[in-house]
Amino acid sequence: MIARVRMGAVFGAMSFVTACQGAPAVEVSTYTVKPTVDSDQQGNRRPDEAEVHRRGPLDPVPAPSFTPEPPENPDQFAALLSAVRHDAWEQIGLAARNLARADPGVWDVVKVELVRDREARKSDYRTVLDTIGGDVPNRYGHFARAWKKAHGYSVRLSEDWFEDLLALPSEKISSPMLAVYRDCVLQAALLRAASHVATADPSRAGDVVETLLDAAYIHHGTFRDEVGRAIVAIGTKAVPALVRASAKRGAEEASVRRRAEYALFNLDRLDQRDPQRALTRARPELGRYLELIDAYGMARLPQAAPALLALTDDPVARVREQARTAFLAFVVGDVGTTEQRTLRLLGGETTTRALLAAHRNVAAAAILDQLADAAPDLVEPRCSRYHRSGARDRHCEAQPERHTRAYFGWLDDQRRQRDAQALAAALNTKDPELAVQQLDALLASGTAPPEPAAVVETFVARAQSERDQGDPLRAAALLRKSAMLLRSDDPGLARRLRASALRLEAEAPDLPPSGRAMLLAAAGIADEPASASPDRVRPRSFFPMFASLLAVLACVTVLGGVAASPRRRARPQ
């Protein structure tokens, strides 16, 4: 009762004061008024983050400040970059999607932005990424969300940060976190752009992968999960660069060693960690196949030594030479170190055990087994790498190299014998077409025939037959191959063969007059003007030409056989 009386007294006093004062003559404001802005400044100024974030669903969306196309030059890239960082919320997605499809020509500026230092705290990025289930590693590199997901916990785990970030409604991001959100979208778009560049321009794949490996550890590894998906999106084109990056797994610096281990981890995700499997999958693309072989030679992964040794007798000459160079890197130079790991035993004790043998030891064992099977007479007696005094025996350390070079020499001798037999069989066959096919297979392996004149004689004779049967282009191809074989031994005859090939190509049907005149001019016999009709531009007869070529080649073959016969008799059988 007393409380009610007191409250009534208070309200009565307040009413009395209000009645005495009355309404104020001037309206009083308790906040600070912003300075006045004229119409031009108001139209050109950029809204601040809070104003953009407060825009209602019915408010008009401002027009984009950028060209909605993938950037093809640094200026377009800078405009899209600025749009993601500053434009209206509704324009972020459009700008980011165009950034993600950047042209390979702007890779240099994309690379700079990918590894740029971040200003916000890692905890702020974690706060934003938690809204989509982004897995950010802790200070020890542990991914808690992935671990929980793998162990049956019901936890949200994003597998595509880019799409999940763009799908977030604006209400999920508070104004203080809006700048961090924009930076997360920008980084995810740039990672997609890196994958797109490597796929569209494979020549940049190595540089892209190296940059992504660096980006995996910027800002304490915040974006490493998304970086891994960007590398996987590149696919098998990323394998050579990952193999090269794994070469420094034994470095003293922890950061370099960690980066090499991360490269091996991504090889495992691509199912390309096993060298034999990776080489088998790369075989259809010769360029990438050779690059991968070279990468294994540079990285000197111990498990790659047997796979490289198997390629040292490959039928393709370029593969064979590249594999030999790569394998020699295993047995020449430093011996290498054995990778070791510390193991914890029962009872709490620890011990150190070898995890993987050094690359020299693995290669030495592989070449010793191979040489013992192929040519046991070339195997040297076993030796010890250390003298009794403890000093290293340099001669014994070089034994794997001597075994390797002896094996390569034995392979070359065997190949020369096989090629000589194949050449003799091809030249003695009675079927001209079969002879050409056998000679083509022999040349495709990269083997230089010991008697090119005999091969050229077969090709020229077959070329005359093909032209008589109405196939001048096939005849021209045979003459061009003949010219390539004679370019060193007889440049004059090789030049005449190329001219004859040009004349035969001028006989091709459906060739316009200008093209025919150009070919004849290149052959040095352009007797008719370019405007002449097809009926008037007739190449001269080729029968005398073929007869003279065959006569010259017959003389060269006979002379070459006479000169080579003493050497052939002196060669051991």
C-alpha cells in the first residue's frame, strides 16, 4: 500500500513539471549531425559497409561498378577485386564468379593476391567460416571438423567454400565481420581461378601448383582445406610439380619440410603417390610423361627408382633417354639420407627406426638385380663403402654408377643387333607396302639406320608406285622422309628430294591455283603465273626424275656396301 502511494506521488510530480514547462520552442537534437554533402559527391561516394549491409530487400540494387566478364587484363581484374571488397552485397557473387574464371593472361596478378598477407585475425576468419562448416586447422595443423566427421559425429563440413559462402544470406554475417567475409569470398574465388588457369593453360600448371603450396600456409594455414581442393581440381597436370615439391622433405627448415610433406599428401589424394601408377596414367600424353620422368629424377624419390629403370629400354627414344638421365641422378652425386621415425614402444620407451632407404641404396639394389639377370658377366664383386679405418671408399660408392652405365651399354648393343635384323628383314621382303611399314616402325623408335641409302631407295621406289596409283600426297610423304634420312650424308640429294615432294604435293586434287603455284615456286619450277587455270598448271613429268633418283641411290648403296663390307666382316658375330 505504501509503495503504491509513493509511485502515485512520483507520477504526480512528473506531470506537474511537464505542465509548467510546456512544449519547447526549438526542437533539440541529442546526436551529432553529419556534414552536408552536395548532389555530385552523394552520387559518386562509395557506401560504407554498415550502409550496404543495412539495405532492405525492397531497396533498389545499385548497378555493378565492373564489367560482368572474366578478366583478361590487370585493369579488369582490379575492378572485380574492388567490387568484391567494396560493392553492394548483391554484387559480390557476380564479381566473384567472374574472378573465378580469370583468363590465364592475368595469372601474374592472381598469384600476387593469392599469397598476400591478411590483416584480420585468424579467429575472425574462423568465425565467418564456421557459419558454412569451413574446416580451419588449429595451431598444430589438426582439422577438427574433418576428424569428427570421420568418427561419426554429426557436424557440418563444407566441401566447397566458394559456393557455400555465396549462398549465405546477409543476416548471417554481422557488420563487423563483413570485411572478413568479403576476404574469404575473394580468396575462394582466387583459388578457383588458379585451378582454371592451370587447366586452360597446362604450361602454367607448375607455377600454379607452386603458388598453391605457398598459399596453403599463409595466415597460419587458414585456407589450407580449400587449397587442397584447388590442387585436386587441376588433376594429373599437377603431378609433376607436386613430385618436384616433395624433393625437400629432408630439409632442415621446418616450413620447407612441411611444404614437401603437404605435396606428398596431395599426391596421395590424387591417387598418384605410387610412381608406377602415376607414370602409367601419364603415358598417353608424351609431353607430360617426359616432364614427370624428369620430375622423378630431380626429386629422387626412392620408390621411383625401379619404375625409371624399367623405362631405360623403352621403344621410344625420347622416353628412353629421359629415363636414363633421371635414373643416373639416383646413382650419381650425394648418397642421400635414410628417412627415420621415432617409435614409441610398450612401456613408454622410444626408439628410432629407418622408415625408407636412401635413394642411392634403392637404385643400387635395383640396378644390381637387373644387371645380374641380363648380363651377369658385367657385375662387379661386392664391396664395402668404408675402409677399416672408417674412411669412405669413393671407388666403392661409385659402383652403382658403373653398373648403370654398363647396363645401358649392354642395352644399346642389344638394340643395335635387333635393329640390324629388322632392317635386313624389311629390305629383303617382297611386299613393298610391308617393307615400308617395317621401316616406318624402325624409324619411329628413334633408331638411325646404318645404311640410310638402302632405306631411301625403298622409299623412293614406293613413292613412284604410289604416284602411279593416283596418291601423290602419300608419295610426297615418302620423299620427305627420304630427305630427312639424307640431310647429313648427302644434302644435295636431300634438297632434290624435298623439291620433288613439293611438286607431288602440287598435284593434289582440290588444291586452289594459288596454292599450287606457291608449291611449284617453292620447288623452283614456277613456270606458270598464279592466276592461271588449274588445267594450265601441269607439273612436268616425274618419270625421268624417279629414274635418275633411283640410279643415284643405287650407286650410293653399292659404294656404301663396298666401303662397309670390311667393317662388317671384322665385326664379331
